[in-house]
Amino acid sequence: MAWINLASRRYVARAEAEFCFGPESTTTASMHVSGEIRAALLAGEPSRLEGHADAYRDLLRWKTEGGKTPDAGTLADTFAIVTGVAVLGRDVRPILRAIAGGKNYRDPCSRLLRSIAATVLEPSRRRPAPRPGRWRPSHGHVLKERSKGATWFEFASRVAADVALDLALCPDYEQFGYELGRTMLPLAMLVHAERRARGETSDLAELVRLGPYAERRAEVVFERTQAQPELFVSQRRHVAISRKPESWPSFDAVEIRGDELIAYHHLGLSFKAPLLFDRHLDAFAFLAEIERSWQLVEKQVAKRVWDRISRLRRSGRSKHVVVYDPAEAGPMAGHTAAAAEHYGVRLETASFLDL
């Protein structure tokens, strides 16, 4: 699930990482350091952290100097720095012990992070997931308890760690910065620790780049590299674009699965409408310029990859998958088939929760 959301926003994280590690960025405040670590890991560029391990560790030592407990207000930023140090292969157990031993963490977020720190140190402490059916989707994909309106932080403390991580790794979600983004790296450390405790192979940086269910992916050969332009749809079902590639609709990802080519179109968590295809609304209008979308792919991939893509397209072994948030949107009977016939493509729809 998280992967398609990550793929659609990876270009943003890469731009943020480029700025954070560029010559103009000189701050050492923990909130800025944590931001650069989050950006580098979401971008899939952990190598950017190399050479900064000593600076990160000095900052963590300062936070616990004289037996201090890391401050609750900046605990999420502290944990992000801990994750960066762990990705670099350094020992983070002392700072985790300081967090786990904190006595003054009263808000839901810091209580969750304290629990995660304790569980990373002792993975057997993890509580079991709640009974099926106790939780339901609400306000997009963030889940709340039916009777008590539990917060994200309470939910993440009760469900299996990989489920919580998969939900947290959705930078497109409107509350990502406040809720999900503050917990994604601690949850990644938790999943990593639990898998290592079971004797499984685990790569902490890859957990953040692809989410906890990387085995669902085949060969991903392309991820979005630019913002999706505003789509102005006329009654003739035509997307108004210019000759500039920046105005062209882009796939969110392209995957080769065996002998099949799959192009994903993620509508995003803010798309709130049925997937209609009629004279008043065409939710599939981006398919009108599908050749331009393929040109964007050709510009980014190696020639040998593009040759494989071209062969699969010529042989009719390609399909398009339109991905939506089931809490806000959904397919309508007959409309997807009508759009497929109109645009001359194999077309499917899928909830992003199912990918």
C-alpha cells in the first residue's frame, strides 16, 4: 500500500534532500537535522547521511548530557536522528534507553515513541494486534476505534508494527507532517528490530523506501519525477497541456511483472469523487495524453529498459491501473470499461490499500 504513495511523492523527497544537504543548508537544530534524515530516507538516498554520523551522535549526546531525558516536545525529531544513526550502523542503544526510561512523557505521541524505544530494545515486548473488526477506516486511511475515537498514536501502539508502518508511509496524507511523519521512522525501527529478532533479513533504509511489504513488488522501472499538472477537462474529454514536458501527465510508477507491463496512475488521497466517464466528468482524462506519459518514462530509463517496455507494449502486454482511496472515491459500474474502450487501453482500478 505505502509504495504507490511513496512512488508518487518520491520526487518531492529528493528535492528536499537535495536542498537539505546542499551548501545553503548549515543549521544544526534537531528539527532541521531530523528533516534532512527523513527526506534522505524517503528519497531512497541513505548515502547522503554518510559523513554525518559523528555530528548526529554529538547532537544525541547533548540531548542526554548529565542524565537528561530527551525533551517530549522534540522527541519525534530526536527519534528521527536515532534512526539516521542506526542506518549508518552505529550503536543507538544508549539513547533508546534514555527515551524508554522517560518519566514525563504525557502526550500520546511521546508515549508511543517511548513504547517503541522500549520494544526496539526488547522486541518480545510488542503487544498483539487487536481483534479483527475492531478498527475501521476513517478520514482517508487513518484508522480510528468505533467507540472511543482513538487517535493515530493510540492506534499505532495497538496494531502490528508492519501494519502501522504501512499506513504511516503515506506522504500524500494531509496530516502526514503532524501525525504519520512523526512516527514513520520509529515504526520502521520497530519493524526492523522485530524482523531481526525472528532471524529474518532486514534493511532499515529499504523499509522506509519501499514500506514493509516490498515482496509484493516486481521490477519497478520508473517512479514519478515531476508534479502532476492540473487537468482541465473539457466536454470533449481533452486535457489541456502545452508542449512543455512539465505540463504532461506522468505515471506514478511503471512495473514489469513477469511478461506484463503495468503503469500506475495514483489519484491521490485528496481525490474525492466517483471514477466516472461521461460527458460531464471524465476521471480518466489523463489517458488522452498517454503517449506523452510514455515519453517521460523514455527520458528517465536506460535504453535496455525502454526496449523491454516497447516490446511489451507492442505485444499488447501492458495495462493501466488507476489507484484511489476507497474512503473518498471508487469505481462505478460500466464506467471503467467505457473509458478503456474510448482510450484503447487495458484498464483496471484498485484501492491503494490493496497494492
